[in-house]
Amino acid sequence: MQHATPLTKHLDGLRIVAACAVVVLHYSDYFKDQPAGRFMVDHTWHFNLFVDLFFVVSGFVIARQYLDRVADAASTGRFLWRRIARIYPLHLATLAFYVIIALALHFGVARTDNPARYPFSDLPAQLLLLHAFDGERLTFNFPSWSLSAEMFCYVLFPAVAAIAARRKAVIVALFVLPALANSLYAEFAGTMPWADWINRGGALRALPGFDLGVACYLFRGQIARWPAIPGMLMTSLTAFILLGSYLSAMTALVAIYVIAVLAIQSDCAGRSTLFSRLGFDRWSPLTYSCYMLHIPVATVVLTFGSRLLSPVLTDARLTLLPVAAVMLALASVLSLRYFETPLRRYLADAYDRRFAPTASVPAISSPETAR
């Protein structure tokens, strides 16, 4: 796990905790017909807001790496290509996995209880990473909506960086105004709270969190000097995990923002806390792999596997749950080591050879992993 950085131990630790929480949320749904599964579904719905923690972390990390490196068209193009090289290959691979299933269903080779999950009409938006704007809800590898949302933030980041370079305080408005606009639209249009927007408006949901992360980086010096309350981060995180289901969606979103800022404060101050000493950050490089692969693994193990074993095994899905967890861990390690990292480096090097053949280009550094 050599990609972890000691500069962001708390944020890195939160990333993997957030990914695991999302896995718990989605895997609980496979057992909602059982009392324990129903209890988990009812008391872990708020884990979906850990995705918003990704947006804050992404804003902070991207600002730390690129704030003064997107000053012109060439550097902006290189920045965007590197973000695509990081997130798109695994998105495309998991999408292809579900397209194969969709084709099998179309030709009658397989069956499903949820055919609405595989609409070919949604493929253009999926391929172009536009499904956080106007995609079908929960289709194919549905957690990938957040990639579309983050890509929207990446496209806007050079403009945010340019504004911040002229007047740093404006970044606060870039956090407050999108959040206010989302709230007003949700109120007057009668939509669900914007903390629940996914494939219709998910990109706009991501923007305040991303800008909050950028703002925290810009004001990191002041944040580091805030008075610290010992154990506050660990207490807040634990309370959110255990009691967050009793909050409204918007209150839970505010709680996630507070947890992210507390982690940023500890990292900016270089402070060691109980959370950082637990060592979650050593697993943070697996965050993206775990997040993107947990649904395909569930499809293979908990759906296909349970169908094969159900004639001979009572509660096949429950029995296969540990198998799915082990398979997810293994798949995440293999994906990071043998697929994501080599392909990311190849694509980044290919771009540099094509568009900057004579420039001295630094190697990809580990903090470029925003997830």
C-alpha cells in the first residue's frame, strides 16, 4: 500500500472507511428480506452520504496537487487527461461487465428480476460520464454516478483555481452559492433533498462538497490553528455511523462535511489522533477499487453464486457474504496493482509523449489518487 501519504493520514483513513460503509449499505440490500438485513437497510441508509465525503476529499487533494498547475490550456488538458486516466479505465471495465450481462438477458441466455437495471438507452450517458446529469437511476454499475459528478467538478476546477488565484475569499462563495441554489431548487421544484440526488442532479450535489475541499486547502493555515478537541473526529465519525440514520438527509450531509473538516484540521496541524493511530490510511489506495468493484463482486457471488447454491444450501446469500468480502478485497488489490496503476501510467505517459515531447514532466505522484 505504498501510495498512502503521511500528509493526509486522516483524510486517507476516512476514504477507506467511507468506501467500506458504502459496501455495507449496498450489501445489506441483498438481505432485506431477512430481519437482520432489514434492520441494516433501515439503519445504514445514511451511509450513502459517505460519497459526499469523497467529494470533499477530492477537492482538497486536487487543490493540493494542481491549484497552481492549471494556468493555461496545455496544463488544463494534461490535468483533465490524468483524471480520466485515473477513473475511466475501471469504469469502462465494470460497465463492459454489465453490458455483457445485458446482452445475455437480451438474447435470453440469462434472466433477471430487475431488467430495468440494464437499459441500452443509458449507455451513451454512461460512456460519456454524463449519467450524473440525466442518466437512468441505478443502472449497470450504479455507484459510478459519482465518477460523472466528480468529472464535472474536475472540468470546473481550472476556473475555480483561476478565481481563487485572484481572490482567495471568493472560494467560500463558490461553496455557499451552489449549496443555496440546490436547496432553493429542491424546495421550489418539490424534488427530494439535494443530498439524495444521484442520476438527476448528482453533479450539482457534488459541487459544494468539492468546493468545500478546495476552500479548506486554501485556508489550511487558519484551519490548522483552530482549537482542537481531543477525540472529536473519532467521536463524530462513530456517532454518525451509529446514529446518523435518525437524522434528516440534509442534517446528515452537514455532519459529513463537519467530519471531513475535522479530518482536514488534524492533517493540516500534523496532529496524531486515535483515528490516525488505528492505521486505516494504509488501506486507502484500495478505496477506488473497492468502491467500483463491490457491486460486480456482489453480482457474481451473491446473485449468481446464490442461484447455483440455493437448491442445496439454505440462506445461500448469507453464507456467501464472507466469500463476497474476501473476493472484493482480493479483486481490489489485483485491480489496483495489475490494471489501474499500469494503465494509468501508460495513458499519462502516452499523453505526455504526444503533447509535451520535449518537456520535462514529473512522474505521477501518489497523491493524484483522489479516491
